[in-house]
Amino acid sequence: MFETINILLKQNIRNIKTKIKESPVLYLVFLIMMIFSILVFSFTTYFLQIIETKIDVSLNDLYFIIFFIFFVKSAVDFYNSFIKSDNVLYPLSTEVSHKRTISEIFLSILIINLIIWFSFSGLYLFFLSFFRIEIFYPFEYLNFFIGVLSGVFLGITISINFFSPKRYRLIPTVILLAFFYYVNEPLFITLTCPLSFLHLLWSIRNAMESHKYIRRKERLKEKSEIKIRSVIKSLFYRETTIIWRDKLFYSFVSISSFVGLSTGYLYVYGDELFIPERLLELYSGFLPSVFVFIGVFVVVIYTAVFPSLNLFLNEEKTMWIIRHLPLSDDSLVFGKTSTLILCFVAAIPFIPYTTVFLGIEKIIFLSWFLAYSFIAGVIVSVPLGVKYVGKKSDIMLLYSVSMILFGILGFGAIFGSYIESRIDYYLWVYLLILIIEAFVLFLSLKISTRILRVKYS
Amino acid sequence: MIEINNVTKYYGKIHALRDVSLKFNDSQVISIMGENGAGKSTLLKICVGILPFDSGEVIVDGYSIKKNSIKARERIGYLPEMPEMYDRLTGREFLFYIASLRKIKNAEDKIDEITKNIGINNFLDYEIGTYSKGMKQKISITTAIMHEPSNLLLDEPVYGLDPLTSRRIQDFIKRNNGSTVIATHSTQLVEQVSDFVYIIMRGKVVLYDKVENLLKKHGSIEDAYFHTKDEINV
């Protein structure tokens, strides 16, 4: 009885234990940060109670935030533990009914989420009592608790039905969510919790179908992608597959979006935040440009320099694969470098996020400067990556490249701003600069080819 | 056919190969033996073109590995001693990647045939990072032979393999029409598949003979090896 729950809970606990053993400092810091965040959250509550501010956070807002967090978390949990899981094949292959196995997976997710809810809410209430705030609100707490339950039920339901071949099964969930949004009343979610539960029970009956459908789809997708390609396309496919599977692409996109937002925010409010009021008149207007420069610099280091260096630096042990094949050094360098197109695509979110703050009139300069900086990053990094294959000096290299790039980008920023303000046909000048850069990039790749040839002959 | 003429290789101050000259003819299986660090793997890597050397010349089917390296590498199949591969690719993706780079025709059929024969076909859709040493070896063997090279360079080919696969690899080596060069410590493998044996010590070839002759003279390759080693030490 409950073998699957036992195993899943054990696996989760052991995972945490192993991670703590492997990197105790990291997890200690993580734990401290979590407790600290709850403390800050409690303090904010206290602060909002004693001081009148323009910020208006209602209990309803908090309820919906918590509901949404558990809704998303349980959807992801169920996807990882059942829909896409390989481990689940073992319990599914035994004589235990599939429905029971899936119900046990649901229960294990419910238990884990409730443990998280009780520990976090308990700690929050403890800190509130520490600030001498009344915490005895049993009805509200029950309301929140049932909200968490509903979030978990609907999260799992949406995970099952979203990946089902029959997507119309999502309709009841969508209708419920639409009602939640329309009524905008926590009590409504609480009262409809039995309905969410019934919907979950109905969905569990169809969960096996979703699991099989996703696995079949993955198999077909993988098979259709595995085929004979041209040399350059093969190299491109190999590199991008690894970027994709290591989740680097998501990481690039999130970093460029986050840096874009921060840059834009600092562009608008940076002066007030960092320059003392009495110096504001003197230095106003200087910092915003610096923030844009630093924003582009950070995005380029992360999305251009880091992957360009690693195209070859990481190949130490696998160099035999590409070197023993009848490939020209040109194909190798150009094929691998073509992967950076994907990295450039990942850097693009920086532009819209920054433009929201800077204004649409800056979009041309921003786009040009990002493209210029990206290409400059690749020009400097690829030959150095080839030169130092397997030298284990990537941090030093990254630092050196960053310093060189700082100069090149600084020059570009000043020059770009100057021609934009002085020359009417500045767009053509921008284009000309990019064409010249593309030619320099070609030379840089040729130099990399030469370095590779000398290194191995 | 591979000709190695006066090849010298240094690793810093260490003299890894000293003026080595060898010839591997077609339809012959040649084994290279020697203690750890003698220069066997270095010699194979030089023949494949993945390791630069200081002086000398390597010719593969008439093409210099330095001057015509692409033509030379087209004619070589290579199995490294410790096959490191891309862990995040599946076995199938990796084999198709190599087949694409080698521009092999009918790659799918060839991959199917070889992987079935050596018993790895059921694991091709798993990521290589999850493979055991033997499974990686099987994938690596497939990459070495799928383009039907005229020269096969195998570094410890049966190390880590199960007995059945090991037997199949040995049968394949015996059937191969081109030259097959094996760097190995296994005297049993040498006796079973090789026509000739080279013994290298401290970067120099100290013995070259037919396996048949050595067996007649010493009774076993192991005895021949120790006898040669003793002679050198004296």
C-alpha cells in the first residue's frame, strides 16, 4: 500500500540530503536567504500596518498570489513526476492499477506542497507574532489553506489536460479559472474547492492518455530531427542541441530580459538613486548612458563572449571526435560559430525591455549598439577560445576578453552617439560599420582556422 | 596502407617517440604492444592526425596526414582508448552527427546494421551521459567502422566489452580487408587476431615479427613480450 508515495517522498528527501552534503555552504546560504525573505515579508506586513503609504496590498491579492504559486508549482511537479517522467515506467509496469499509481503521485505532490505551505505560513506567522501583530485568524487561515488545496488540484488538472491529445478537456478548468478571475473573491475559490477536486478525479482517469501521448510525440519528434545533414548544419545542430538541453537558451533569454528591465529602470531612475541631490544638476544625464552601456556590456558578455569562448574551450576531451574526421578547419570553425545566431536571438529581448523605459526613438541606436557589441564579442572571443582549448583558464580568459571588449564597446558607444547626433544619414553609417565588422569577423574566423591548423599539425 | 617514416614526438622534455618508422600493409592485422606510456596511443593519435608531431612523415594510402589531412582522414577509422563523447546527445544523434560530417550514404542502414550486430541498438535513444563504459565503447566502434575505412586504428578495442561483443569485434577485425592496427595490452587478443606484432618500449620499436614466428619461438606472445623486455633491460 502507498509504495509509490513512499518512494517519491524518499527520493525527494534523499535528493535534498545529497545536495546539502555536496554543497553545504550553498544550501546553508539558501536556507538563510529563505528565512530572511519570510522575515522581510513579515516586516513589510508590520510596516504597512503602522505606516500609511500609497501601496495598497489587500488580503485578496495575497490570496491570489499564493493560489497562483501553488497552481503553477503543482502543474510543473506533476509534469515532471508523471507526464514526462521515465521513472514512472517502473510502477506503471507492475500489476498495480494505473489509476492508483497516478493517485499516489498526486498525493505525494499534495503532501510536498502542503509541507511547503505549512512551514512557510507557520514561519511567517511566527515572525508576525514576534512583531506583536495579532495572528489568531482561524477562518482566514482555513480559507488560505483551502485556496492552496484548490491551487494544487487545478494545477495537476491543467497539467494532465494540457498534454492530453484531447485538449477540450481543459474547458472545465478554464471556465473555473475564468470565474475565479471574474468573481475575484477568495471565498468563491474556497467554496468551489469540491468542484476542483471532482474535476481532478475525472482528469486522473485520463492521465495515462496524456503520459502516452507526450512520450509518443517526443519519440516521433526526436526521430524526425535525427537525419543526415550538411557539415555546417550538423555542427550547428550539435551545438544548439547542447545549448538547448543544458537550458542555456532559457538562461540567455532571462538574463537579457532581466538586464533589459534593470537597464531601463536605472536609465529613468538611476540619477535620483545614485547621485546626491546637491550634485544632481551637475551630473544629471551622465549616469543613464552609462547604465545602457553597462547593460549591453553584461548581455554581450553573457550571450556572446561566454558561448563563443566555450565553443572550443570545452572541447578538450572530445577534440578527437572532430579532429579525426575528414573536415576542413574552415568548416569546423564556421559551423561551430554559426551556433551564435541562436545566442544573438536570445540577446534580442534586451531591446524591447529597455525600450519600454528609454522610448521608441532610441530603438535604432540600441539595436545597432547591441549588434555591434555582439559581433565585437565574437570577433575577440572565438580566436582566443581556439588558442586555449582545454587550458582550463576560462575565467582568466573571460576576464581578459571582457577588458578588451570594454574598450571596443566604449569606443562604439561614443562613436555611435556622436554620429547619431551629428549626421543626418546616420543609419547608413551604422550599416557601414556593421558591414565592416562582418568583414573583420570573417578575418577573425580565418585567423581561428589558422590557429587550429597550426595547433594540430 | 599506412607508412610512418622517422616520426619523433616530444611531450615537453619527454621523448615519447624516437625516430619511429613502421609500415602497416593492407589485409594485415598489426598489433602494437608495450608498457604503459611506451607511446602506443601516441602513435595511433599521430596516424589519425589528432596529435601534432615534431618531425617525420605519416602517409595514409598515399596521402600525407599533414599536407592532405582530409583525404588521409577519410581513409581512417579510429577508436580511442577512452572514448569521451558528447554526453547530452543520444547515441543515435551522435552517430548521425558523425555520419553527416563524414557524408556517408545510406547511413541509417549502416548504423542499424552495425548497432544491431554489436548489441547497442536498443539503447540508441538514451543520452550518452547515461551509458556505461562498454556502451560508449560500442558507440565509438560504430563510428570507427561505419564509413568502411581502408585503415582501422583501434586503441584497446575489446576493453570493457562483454564476451559476445568482444568475439564479434574480433571476427570483424579478421574479416577486414584493409590494414588494421591495434594498440593493446591483451596478449590473448594479439594471438587470436594479429598477423604481425610490434613491441614499443620508451618510444622505440624494439621488436617486429610475425605472430606465428613468435609463437613458434616462445610458445606464447606473453613470453615473447617478457623475453624482449628482459633483453632490453639487460
